[in-house]
Amino acid sequence: MALTKTLVRATLVAALGGLLFGFDTAVIAGTTSALRQLFGLSPAALGLTVSIALWGTVAGSLLASLPADRWGRRESLQLTAVLFLLSALGCASAWNWPALVTARFIGGLGIGAASVLGPMYIAEIAPARWRGRLVGIFQFNVVAGILLAYFSNYVIGLFGLGAAEWRWKLGVAALPALAFLLALIGIPSSPRWLAKQGQLAEARQVLQLVGEEDVDRALADIEASLRSSHGPTERLFQWKYRVPVLLAVSLAMFNQLSGINAILYYLNDIFERAGFSKVSGDLQAVIVGLTNLVFTVLAMSVIDRVGRRTLLLVGSVGTAACLFGVAWIFLTGAHERMLLLFLVGYIAAFAFSQGAVIWVYLSEIFPTPVRAQGQSLGSFTHWFMNALISWTFPVMASYSGGYPFIFFGGMMVLQFFAVLLFYPETKGLTLEQMQRKLGIE
């Protein structure tokens, strides 16, 4: 079965939310030093400045299911584009610290909603054999956005803009935000959302446009899934959904307990603590971002053959080993030149596993009647842990640079055994077949 133009276009447009997601979360790494000096921020205040966007993300991910179920996935993505645009313009023009914090919170709302809506939309339009790779494009764009943010910070830093440099670094995100808003015009609605609304003819048409091989069977499976519930939308927190709920919460927690975003957000500070200059830190951040992108592409190329579970197991081992290596450097105060090697290895292992798997897996394990709520729960857990860890990381690191990395490494050891013992494989199954595999009737 070949990919259709409609399927490719819709996937690429929805995945642009991932680009903004990655850019907006990582771009702050190039401004922390300037903001700390300009506003006289303590470690706790700096942590709040970084994490306030994440607290907005927590709210955005938790609330995203409401417009997604009421107005549709596509229309809700348009709202996230507006939030991204307002945030970028607000950061660029912030006249004081509270204004900056407010603008970053607004951006966080967009990030949280996009992390729910983008993967869910792609999963609902994609045929089963392509779903892992197509949803993986969202994660590809996340890491592409991270790399773009690091590269943008490096390039802007070369212009010698002085006190205004941080404004340019944060404000340039307005350009991709506007492009995302315009590109959303013309892509189809999710066929599963249309079926939930009783618009079966429209759902059938979209299934044909995206290249579903057996449209009648696919539509019948969707209708059967909807009939198994008490309506087009029902409560997520009930006994029959206990397995996907536990899988979503645990996967999202482990994703952040790896320390990934604490490292990405404070990457320049980590290099500075190890003795690197500002420019060399910016440049090495680009190397880390490029590694993230390359190994995400590798993971996407095998995720539908190797499977989600195998990638998680391999990544748990790799991330744990590299995190313990980083801790060793900080605790001994020696071999600083190996820091980049360990961080690159860590990013490679993460991108090849948790980074590529999380949004795919979360979009697959919930039935259609509760998929928006389930995706919101997983995303909420992810961003709540992200905000908590990012807020506290500067304080923890101020006592000892090595201890946070020992903790993160220990969590990856725990993740290995959790995945090995409890996580089911989802590759090659339709969303409705996955529902039956988890025993949800």
C-alpha cells in the first residue's frame, strides 16, 4: 500500500506542531545566562523561568482533550498555532520578568496541547502498517525543533546583539508558528473523530483519501469500537481502562525521569559548569541536537519492524550507562573532555528509544472513545514530571553536579525491568485490534 498525497500532507502539517514543541522547549537553553544576569535570578527563580512554560504545558495537555472531542483534532491544532505565535511575540517584547514568565506560560499551553493533538491526529488518520513511522514524524519534528533552536541560538549569538540577544533568540519562533497556522488550512478531519460525531459518510471519504486498503472493514471496526462504549465519549477512569492508564502514566514518568529535558534545557549551563566557554557551549549544544535528530531518524526507520518494546529496552541500557558516566565526571572533577562524549551517547540512546516511542505508544493504547482523554493523561504526566524536574534541577545541581545524574541513571535501570515485565508490543495492530489485545470490551 502506497502513501497517498493527502496522508503525507496531513501528517507533515500536523507534525509541524512538533517542530514548535521542540523549538520552544529547547530555545531557553541559550538565554539562561543572560536572563540570570539581567533579572538577578536565584537558582530557584531561574528554575521557575525555565519551568513556567512547562507548567503551562501541564495545563495545556490536561485541557487539550476538551476542544479535541468537541471541535475536532484539526481545529484544536489551529488554536495551538495561535498560542505559539502569541508566546513568541510576547517573549520578544517582554518589558520585565513577570511579562516574560507570562509569555512563556502561554507558549507552554500550546506545547502541551500540541503534544496531545499532533500524535493523536496522525494516529487516527494513519493505516496500521504506517502508523509507527508516521506518528514518529511528530517526534522527528520535535528533535528537529530542538536542533533548530540550538542552531538558531548559535547563529544569533554570532551577531553580537548585546543586551537584546535573548529577545531575538526567543522571538524568532514567531516565524514557524505563523507557517504552522497557515499550513493547517486544508487538511482533513480525523476519520475517527468524524465517526464519533455520526458523520460516517465524511469518515469514509477521509479513509479513502488516506489510502485505507479496506475502507468498509476499517469503518466497521471504528463503529464497533464506539458501540462498545456508552457513547462517543466516556469516562477514562474506570476499571476496564486500568491497563492503558497504568501504561501511559508509567511510560510518561519514565520518559522524564531519564533527565532528558533537564539536560536539554540546562545544556549550556552543564557545559559551562564543566569549564567550556559560552560560544563553545552553544556549538556543542548543536552537536547534541544533531545527534538527537540522527538517532530519531534511525528509530523511525525500524520502529514498525523492531517494535516499540524492544527500542525501550535497548534505550534503557544505553541511557543508564551514559548517565552514570556523566555523574562520574562531576563527582571526580576529572575527565571533563569526556562530557560531550557521554552526553552525545545519552542523547543517541534516548532518541533511539523513549524519544521515538512515547508519542507513538500513547496514541495506540487507548480506544477511540477515550483516546483524547488518555492522550491528555499521558501528556499531562509527562509535562508535570518535566516541570517538576526542570524546576528543581538547578537547586539539586547547586549542591552536587553528579547526584542528579545518578538518580536519572537509577530510574533507567528501573524502567528496563518495568518494560521487560509489563509492557505489551503494539506494532502492526490496528487501533481497534490493540483495544482487544488489552482486553478492553
